[in-house]
Amino acid sequence: AWEARPGIYWTSETNLDWVSASLELIKAFYDNGGLRAVAAGSCAEYDWTAGGVLSELTSPAKPSTLYGTAKLGCAQMMHAFALQKKASFSWGRVFFTFGPYEYPQRLVPTVIQSLLKGEIAHTSSGEQIRDFLYIEEVGRALVELLDSKVEGPVNIGSGKGVRISDMLDTLGLSIGRQNLIEKRAIPIAPNEPPVLVADVTRLIKEVGFKQKVSLLEGLEKTVQWWQARIN
């Protein structure tokens, strides 16, 4: 639970404080007899220069932000300490999430709130392809990872890329206000990679995780959650 506010967490100096707090927590855990720990990392730990399907085993971990660097460094120190204590450790590299209680200014809740209020939802062209996983599935994947004996980094994602534009259309159709989505109103950042998708081979084959809630089902659940709070 580090800093997660959009536009802030990438460069926030509090990332250094969160590294320190996380290391103190893991040290206390292992020093007091803890046997296995799983912590949450981020796909921001990877090199996003080329984008594509990112693998824990073959894709370079070369973050371009303070947040990604802090996450990667934290994972490496935790793993080294676990080895020294002869304990078990795994690191879930979480890709793109959505669902209830998400920070209101992130993409999915921003669009849902605008449409439910009958307001224009300003978005980029949405040509980027990303790997989205409903938050309850993310939680279940982390629990199953904890219950496994898998060591090291494991991607937490669906393994399926979706064009953001298509996801926005799904939200518009679900709410019945697709005409209120104004694409290309916001420029895409020049350093935005076209594709970021998780290679979930380890998650599926080694952990045994099977996705139960599809992207469509997750979006519908999220819309219903916001409807109950806005209507």
C-alpha cells in the first residue's frame, strides 16, 4: 500500500519511505519466525522502452521511474534477506487493475463517474494495449501465490491484452452513454509504450491460478458498484 495517487506516485519521494517501511516489516516478520512472505510489486519494474509481452524470466527489469526503481530494489533486498534467513519469498508483479474502491481519478472510475452523471468523458485515443485484471482476481492470485512454493517474481495479470479504446466502448455500452466518450481529447504521452501485457506462464503453470472473472464481468461489477454510490 504505497503512494498510489495518479500523476504523483511515479516520482514521489515517499517511495523511499515506503521502501524503508516495507523492509522493516519483512525483517520483523522473518526475525520472529515467519516462514514465507509474498509482497506486491509492479509491472513498472520492467523496461517499458519496447513494451510487448513481459516475462519475469526474459524481460529486462530496468524501470524508468523512482516508483518502479523503488519497487524493484525493495524486492531484491527482501529476496536476499529471505535467502539469508533460509525462508521463502515471492514477489507478485501486478499489472493493471480496476474494480471497487479504486482511486476516483484513475481511468476506469473517472470514465464511469462521468457517464453516470451524464457528463462528457475526455480520454486519449485509447490505442494503447494493456493487461487489465479485476481487483478481486488480483487478490486471489496473490493468495494462491502465497499458498504455493513458488519463489521470486511472478506476474499478476490476465495474460490478455485489450485495447483501451475497446474497454471504454464496453463501459459506454454498459451504461448506455457511449456517445459521451470523447476520445482523442487527451494526448498520449510520447513515452507511452503501445503494448504492455503480462506473460502469465509462471502464474498459471507453477502457481495453478485460473482466472474466474472476465474483463467484461469485472467491468460490469465495477459499474454496478459506482451506480450504487452515485444514483
